[in-house]
Amino acid sequence: MEWGNVRLILNGVLSMKKEHLYRITLEQLDGASPETVSSRLQLDFSNHDDIFGIIDREGPGRFGSLSAHDAALFIVGLKLLGKVLMENRKNELFSAFSTHFVDFMKKVKEDPSEK
């Protein structure tokens, strides 16, 4: 699969869906144990959503009392978890969790102004 534009055919109509490419770098800043082989991990991944746009739009004040920092962590973590669950939906490990995740995502996507 090519990264970038992905061709989708929906109801016989060809459309282009943009895949956004991201890189996450995790570095141990403090407290590494002597047994730790590596204190840096770099992961590249794609997502159909503009994660920075979601953070800018939804982060501040969207999730109750979460700080902007915690909201950004939550959004990034949720997008990473969702991607792994979707790509591995047939994996037994995730089967019991997937229904709950779908329900949780519906709640996350609810418009708070409609409550």
C-alpha cells in the first residue's frame, strides 16, 4: 500500500482519501534502569484523521476538566489504539474489547452542546 492518497470506491464512485503520516518519538528523560537497552523508540504510522486538527479543535475544554496537555495525550493515545484495533479486529486479544471501544468512541464523538 502506498502512503499518501488512498483510492476508495464507494457505491461505484472513485474517491481519494487522504492518509496523514505521523512519527512518534518516545524518549526516556529520567529514571532509566541499568537494564534498559534502549531509551528511545520511534514509530511511524498513518491515520485517516488530521490528529493535529483534532487536538486544536477538540483539545481545549472538550473533555471536561482535562488540561490541554492531558487532552492531547488522550487524543493521540486513542487514535493509536483505534488504529491497532481496526487493523487487528480479528485478533482474539481484542474481540472482547472491541464492542466496548466502539461504544466509547460514540461517547467521545458526542457533541457536548447537545446534552
